[in-house]
Amino acid sequence: MTLEFSHSDDFTMGVELELMILSTHDWNLIRGAGDLLALIEKEKHAGDIKPEITESMIEISTGVHTDYREMLVELTAIRDTVVGNARRLNLAIAGGGAHPFQHWSEQRIFPKERFFHLHEMYGYLAKQFTVFGQHIHVGASSGDDAIYLLHMMSRYIPHFIALSASSPFFQGMDTAFDSSRLNNINAFPLSGTMPFVADWSEFNGYFDTMRDLKVVESMKDFYWDIRPKPEFGTIEIRVCDTPLTIEKAAALAAYAQALARHLMLDRPRKPTLDVYRVYSFNRFTACRYGLEAGFIDAGSRTRRTLKEDILETLPLLVPHAQALGSVDALEVIRRSVDSGVNDASWLRAERASGQTLNDVVRRQSHLWFAGEAAVAEASAK
Amino acid sequence: MDDIGFLPSFPLVAGNTMLVGAILLCGLAAGQVFVRVFRLPRITGFVAAGLLLGPGVLGILDQSILGDLSIFVDISLGLILFELGRRLDFRWLTHDRWLLASSVAESLLSFLFVYGTLRLFDIAPIYAGTAAAIAMATSPAVVIMIVHDQRAKGPLTERLLALTALNNVFAFLLIALLFGFVHLEYRANWPRTLLHPLYLIVGSAGLGFVAFIVARTLGRWLGKREDLQFGMLLGVIVGTVGCAISFKLSVLLALLAFGVFVKNLDRMHDVTAVEFGPSGQFFMVMLFVITGAGLRPAELAAAGAVGAAFVLTRMAGKLAGIGLFAPLSGITRRKAMLLGTGMVPMSAIAVVMVQGASALYPEFGAGLSSIVLSAVVILELVGPLATQWALRRAGEAEPLPRGNA
């Protein structure tokens, strides 16, 4: 049995965001998913809103978009639905890749067959999986295009890690990482990267072998940083922490979209295994140091900072962003890189200003509600 | 003989310190027995230990000792009411207007049901009214303690705490107003009738506000250090309790108001979230044992039918009010019923308020006590169980560790 890759229109995109459900009393995670979802189900709303593995998490996802602004409009509507209903229950919602001080052992598995199965299989790793990520889908017209795009996109994975990083604190401590969340994912046996297959039929051969050996049952069992999603006809980038605002989330999706258009139309390079030889190193430094990380460009065999690499990439994307109508999104990315401020540094600055971690979460939650305007206002002060 | 003057003389005089130690140990032991043997909440064990040691049964803790130990009760109540006040978020009331509606409904219905029932038993309106007002309040001590004990977290727990804070405020306001009628009943002059309720309400809320300003100022000065703020808050809480007593104000309203102001007016969040945790444990054990010692099992038999009717109609009022309105807040009818059940524990604090009236008019106090106290006995024992059951069924309590209750 082969996996059919559904056709998607080129450069379509969609995002999924995992969000924290918080108590407004102490700003710890709270088991509110059941009540919140029950309330949300009663009304007609944009997007899709679902439970996640533990009861303090909720996942929102958009439909398929080509236009970045339309996506932002939908994300705004979903956010308002979730926040509005959460308020009726005196719960708060926030972005961010990890809750700064929750204890993993206090989390409870959301009562659903698949989640119980995962808990049974992975033990404490399942509860430690109470971390919050953004998944970006980019459409590809065929399986072969998807495999090409995926290999080419791997070079840029550190960009996404550093730009989205928002999990510096974990279990009450500063981890020294900008994104501590990805360290949790490394522990899973099928994490990492897709093997270096040449096209969709070779991928199918690999998948069949893994399934015959009973290592996996479906594509869902691969926790790769980027994986093909044949049912949707997309590739799915899974390394991003959930940003602190939807504006940032939409901008990251638009960045991926413009990058995909550049890679598909300009065909700057051929996929090479060299990218994967330096992959783990680049990924680690991006998690650890964020935008200031060292980056090894496998193509030119040179070292630079990640910041420099993003600033060199942006001009290549401008014509594509113009064609797609997402120039504003690239501006959001450029501002972040120019100022050297990502969400992780925002969180650290809040903590350093004498706030407790509870206060940091409260402000994080306020930011999720108030959006990017509040960030600009805060940094202006 | 003077040579052995350094030895204690017999029989030994049990000092209060020794008693406090004994109370703590007895309470803890009874708590564990109740958990392990009967699978009941620890609190019920504390209360039972008090009942056993108190004047009602063994008489080890007599009335004068209980008077000496009342400082522990005051401090414990201060901690509890402050914490409860911090759970009342005005923003929540504006985001979910049905929350306030369901609180008013359950308070009003439990008042009306109890009042009607007591009138059927031919109890005079002023007594029936005050007793029904007492019936409105859910016990903050039991609810907070069970929530801590069960490590309960979740939307139902939040709602339970907010509704408890609200119905205590309503009960207090109503009782304060009824004091006016009590004065009238005893032919006091008009100024007294009007000024006493006013003094209680405005004075207590004002004291809470002063406490808030002091805590915020000190909090800002100390910085966000949880260890430092812990001591500061404890100091302000105990000081406020003392002031409330000295000024003949309400400990309940003053401390509740203090908590509410900190939650809603501390815009810069200068006062940090402090958990009283394990050190609070000491006060809780003392509180419940002493409460138990204050109960009179004899009352139970004496009141009989009135007491039982009081308890049942009160519960019906709470369940009806919550059952009718809480689903409009978006919670399921099942959860609404659990929420109503969680609110069953009755506040012994209200009884303390009534003692204020007894001091002025002993006859009135005695009359009221005979009606209310039997219900207090029943609900002190059954209430914790009801709340614990509700939180567990709602799935918001910590799951039980294997092989332990």
C-alpha cells in the first residue's frame, strides 16, 4: 500500500498553534481544556479548536490560505473566540513554547484513546510533552515537489527555531536556551529528520519498510522537524515554539511561504546530504543562542551568525513576498532580527526587571490577547 | 524540703503551650484515622477530635481554655478569608454576568427556603431571618481546606471559591442589616438601629482597604521576594484581625475585603502570590479542632426536626439556585449539581457574628443559637465530605496515589 500525496495548490499555507490554559489566580497551567472546549463547541467559530495531549493545552488551527492578511484575520477571530470563552470561565490563554514553572508530573492526560496510548507508550515523556509548538503547513503540488521542498527547507530550520524561540524558562529555571522545548522532543525515538530520499516513490519504499518492521503505524508516528503530510498535500514545519502573539505566528508562516516560493521557482541549489551533516549542530546552536547563534552554511562551507544568514535571505524573498502580498510579514521578521529581540529575550527581560515567573506568565497572557501593538508599546518604554 | 524546690509540684498544671501541642497531635492523629479507616476527609477527623476533647464529651478543653486559644482561630480565619478574597476577581464578574446571577440566586433561594421552613416551625421572624441569613454563607474554612487537601485545580474549583466569597459577603451584609431590626426589636433608639450596621459595613471594608494600602506599600518596598512577602502578609493579616476585634468590626468582612482589594486593585502587582502551604497547616488543624470543641452534640438531639429541616432546605436552595443559573455560565448541568454540592459546608464564622449580637442581647443570642447550632453540628461533619466528593467527581482533585485514600 502506497501513501497517496494529495495535490495542493502551490504556496498555500496553514498553521496550528498549541496554547497554554492558565489559572488567573497563580498563572500556573490549569486543567481547563474540557470545560473550555465544551463552551466553544456551543458557538459557530472560525478555524478548528481541539484538545491536545494534556488537559492544560488546547490546539487551534487555521484553514488553507494563500493570503497572509486573510490568515491573520482568521487567527484573530479564533483567538478572540478562545480568549472570550476562557474569560467566562476565569481562565487565561497564552502563547510561548513552554510554561515557565509548571511541573510536568502535575499534568494530566486528556481523556482520549490516542493520548492514553501515547502515555502508555512513552511514560513520563508524554507528560513532559506539555510544551507548546507552532506547526506551519506549506502546500506542494506533488509528492516529488514535497520531498524536494522538504530537503531544501531543512537548511532554514534554524531560522524558524531562532525566530520563534519562546521557551527560555522550564520547570522554574532559566535553561540558558532560547528554545528549551525542542530538547523535550529530542527524547522521542522517531524525532530528528527524514532520511535523505530522492523522491516520493523512494519515500514510500522507506515508509513501507518501517511499517512492515512495525516501527510505525502511520505518518503520525514520525516526530520529525519537518515531515510530509500526504493527506493535506503539504510539508509541515514543526520546530517553532508557539510565539507570544498571533502576528508573529502569521509572519512566520508567511516567511515559510515566501521561502517555499523562492526555493521552488528560483531553484537556487540542489538538495545535498551536506545540509544534514551540519543539521544537528545548527539546530542546537539555534536553540541555545537564538538569533546570535553560529550557523554553518553547508553550501559555501562558511560560518556566520544566524542573524546574518536571515538578513542575507530576506532580500531573496522580497520579490516573492511582493507576489504573495506578504511584504508586511517580512517586515515583522526583519524588525525582530534587526533589534535582536525574539520572544525568548522578551521573556528574559521581563524576568530581569524584577518580576516573578508568575508575573511573567501574566504578562505573556496579556500579550497574547493584546497582540503585537503591545510589544511595540512595551519596547518603546 | 526547700532542697527540692526545683522540681515541679504535683499535680502538674497543664500550660496552654502543652495543650496546643496535644491538640495538634490529637487532631493530626484523628485526621489520619478518618482518612485511613473511614476514608473520610481529614477535616472531619479534626472536628471529631475537637468534639471528643471539648466540653460536650470529655471536657479536657473547657470553655476558659477555648477562650485562651481563640487567638489561633482568629489567625486561621484571617489567613483563610484573605485567601478567599483573593479568589474573587471582579473582571470575571464582568465577563460572565451569569456568575453573579447564580450567586445571587443560590444565596436568595437558600435564604428564602430556610426562612420559610423556620416560619413553618413557628419561629419568630427576627430569629428565622437571622438564621436564614447565616444559612446563605458557605464555610470558607472548609472549602479552602478541602481544595488544598485535594490539591484541586480547575474551573469548578475556581467557581466554587468565587461563589463562596460572594455568598459570605451577601450573608454578612444581610446579617448586619438584620442587626438593625434586632435593635428595633429590643426597642433601641433609631441612631443605634441605623449606625450599627453602617459602622460594621463601612468600618470593616475600610479596615480591609487600609490593610491593602499597608501591604502594597510594604510589598513595593520589599520587592518581589516570596519569602519576605510571606512574613509581611502574615503580619498584616494578623494585625488586621486584631484591629477588627479591637474596633468591634467584622473579622470576616475586613479580611475578605483585604483579599478582594489585593486581587482587584493591586494594578502594579506589588503584592506577590503567596502560598501559605505547610505552615498554614498548623493553623488549620487548630481551627478545626477548636471549632469541633465548640460544638454541642446535645444540641443535635434537642433541635431534631428543625435542624434536619434547616439543613435539607438550605441544600435545596443552593442546588436550585446553582442548578438554574450556572448552566447559563456555560457549565454542564452535571457540573452545576456538583458545584451546588460543593457549597454545602456551612460557615461557623457566621455564628461568630451572631455572638456579637448575643453580647448585646443575650436572650436573642441564646434563641438563635438553639436554632442554628444543630445545623452547624451536622454540616461541620457532613460538609467537608460533600465538598470533597464534588471536587473528586468533577475530576479536579488530585488522583489518589495507589493503595492510599
